[in-house]
Amino acid sequence: MSDIPDGWTYTLLSEIASIQMGQSPNSRSYNEQCEGLPFFQGKSDFGNLFPTVRKWCSEPKTVAEAGEILLSVRAPVGPTNLASERSCIGRGLASIQAVSLFNQKYLLHYFRYIEHWLSQQGTGSTFAGISGDLIRKIEVPVAPLNEQKQIADKLDLLLARVDACRDRLNKIPLIIKNFRCAVLNAAISGELTNDWRLERNRSIDSWQQRNGREVFPFITSGSRGWSSYYSTQGALFLRVGNLNHFTIDLDLNQIQYVNPPINAEGKRTRIEVGDILISITADVGMVAFIRENVGEAYINQHLCLARQTGEHLGSYLAYFLSSPLGGIGQLTQMQRGATKAGLALNDIRSVKFLLPDLDEQHEIVSRIESLFAYADYCEVNYQNAFKILKQLTPVILDKAFRGELVSQDPNDEPASILLERIRAERIANLTTQKKQIAVRRPQMSKMSSEAVKKEIFNLPNDKFSFGELHNHLHKQLLGDYDALKEILFTLLDEQPESIIAQRFDSEVEEMCFTRRRK
């Protein structure tokens, strides 16, 4: 444990909070018709602070009250939310409520601080989880009560700013994407080089229209069934994953090697400098231009190889194909119109190109790449900022629970005295509860076979577990666990027919009883 300021101390979670492990209700009680209490099963329901209601439960077994902390205790372990209203919780959650003399929001932030540590405590091969015993033994740094509130308020403020900053940063990738789209569209429409043509007294009417068949005398797709030729070294084998949107550069972060067959089929799909590659299945329309020699390389069946005569600038053709107003726009329409999963080679041959003079093609490519370099610069800065932001929340929480986020007030009541008051209050509450039970018990009937029969018919459902019956009778009759167990065995043996039957319920994985008749 880290050092803490004078006036702070450590204690077990069980000393300052009540902990309740969730228990999933019967699956028949789930519904999506808003009947019963909101039902949460685990982290999948969590939002930023409060969980999102997707299901309701008409027969809850474990209920969390509004304001209680919801802790994910099964894969993934650690994330936390707050119950915004009275809710049913399943076995993937635990609910935690601080005692009245402890700040609940402070405790919530502490669970978020130890989330990473908690995620490493899970055990189990199928669904890693943590037990109620582990949760109860979590050590909590206790600040003076006044300081707890200050810390919780400061964390609310700072972390809200972090979240707002994250929301703004999350918009940047779309802004960069739209910028690239706008650049490509301006390029192939002629808008990007309007000033260039004016300086030379040229008109966009000089642009020519050609189709893909005229531009690419050689178009082919990769060979099928080359997985048997895969190897750990040899020639590059380019796939859809080596192409990206809004760039014409190859992505060689993930490389597959191949030893191709020594025949004409192997040579057919070997790429050359100046070739253009297009994805024709799955994520169609991604383009790559082979700017330089990458060595011996081939393509798989999900890519198309288009080779031109050299009459046009290859990078211009590639940018035209990747433009939403150009090639990708036309190819997308072809795909939708034919309701097919991919593109045919004739689709590439049908693309209509707008082709300026060669010197203007060079100018367009130069301007595109200058603007794309600026977009790359913005993207790098975004990624760096996001990396810093990701580290900010743990740093803020660490400062908070080392006592460095707010200043200490020497006049505050020390945490050790606060804990003594908490213990005294809990003892007083327990004594009061025992007295209340003692007052009620003389008015309760003794547990007997007839009394149990009567209460069985007072249960709300025909099917019930031993625990549900025991909890019900505990409020109605005097008697212990063993007495009830003996009475149930007697009722099961009653002739000619018992009022109850016993069977294993696979939904809840426990023995249950069914009420037969009155």
C-alpha cells in the first residue's frame, strides 16, 4: 500500500460498507416489456456512470437500492457503475453501500482507482471472477470525512473534464476522414487545381473521359487456393488487410509469405512497379499503388490487379479510384445495383475516368499528397494526445488516494476516530435490530407441519427454492433451518399425494419445490 497522510488510515471494506453478491433470477422472469425492476447482469450493461436498462425482472432474487455501487465481479472483473434506481442484479455483479458516516462517491472513485488491480484477482477457467470474501477484505484508505467529500467533489470535476476532452478527441478521426474525402473529391472534380488552370489559360473542358477498359489493358484477380503455398519466408502475398481507405500506400504491418507454383498461373498475378491493386470482396474499393519495387510479390483472390500502359500518372489513377466522387463512388453503386457481395473485373473495366493533361495530373497528385501529409500530422498529434489523456485518469486517481489532490485540514477529525464512530454506530444498529426481533418473536407462531403448509400457499409462486421458503418463514414462524428441513421431508412423504414435489431446476442449478394443490 502507498503512503498516506497523517490523519488517514486503512480499514477493510467490510468495516465501512455492506456488500451484497448478486444472484440471477430465473430466466423466465426476464422481459423486455418494462415489467418489474430494471435487471443488470454485468459490465455489458454499464454506461459512463449509470447502467443502461435493456431488461427487466419480475421476480428478483437480489435487489440493489438506488445509489448503491455496482461492481462487476465476473469477466471482466473491476468496472463499476451506480444504480440509478432500485434494481435487480445478477451473479455478475455485487452491490456495495457505504455506511452513513462514509462518503459513497469517495468509495466509488476508489473502486475505479483499483479497477486494474481487481481485474487481476479473478479466478476460474471459464468465467474469471472474484468472491464476496475477497471484496470484504479489500483495504480502503480512509480520509477524514470532510476530506472525503472534498476529494469526491474534486474528482467529479476533474474526471468530467477528462471525459469532455475525450469526447472532443473522439470526433477528430471523423474530421480527418471527411477532410481526406473532401480533398479527393476536389481533386477529381477539378476544383483543387482551378487556380493552376487559370494561370495557364486552360479549361476543365480539356479533361478527357476514358473507361477502365481503355485505361487498363491488363486486369486480373489473384489465384484461389494458395494457402498450401504459405511459408515463413519467400515472396510477399498481398491481401485485403494490406490496403486501407483514403490512402494509396501499401500497409505492410502484417505480411504473409508464399512460395508460388512454378507455372503460368503463378506468374500471372505477380505485381510490378506502377500496378494498382483494388479490393473486390468484403471491404470493396480500397486502393493501393505500387510506387516502388517491393520485391517478388503476388495477390490473393480478393484483390484485383490493374496495369496501365504508362500513358497516365499511376498515382493519379489510384487517387481517382479511391475518391468517393470517382472510382469508389461508381464501384459502390455497381455493387448495390447488382446486390452482390463483391466486384467483378468488368466492374473495374466499366469505371469512367476523368483525365486531365499529364502535367495537371502531376500537380493534382502533388497537392493531394501535401494536404494528406497535413492530415497525417494531425492524426499523429491526435494519437499522442489520446495516449496522454488515457494516462491522465489513473494519475489523478493515484494523487487522490495518496492524499495529494486536496489539502489536509489539521482541524478535521482523524480517520481513526471516524472509524470508531462507525463501529459504534454499527453496534448500536445491530442492538436495535436484535431488540426489534425480540419484540416481534413472542407474537410469532411456532413452526409446525400445518403452519408450514399454510405459509407455502401464501407464497406468490408455485415454484420456490428452499432459501426462498426459509426467508419467508423466518418472518412468520419461530423455528430454525433444521426444523424446516425435517418438516419438508415429512410433507414430501405425505400420502395419498403430497402438496409439494421436489425436482432439480437446471435454469438456476439447484433443487426447487413445486406447489401441487391446496
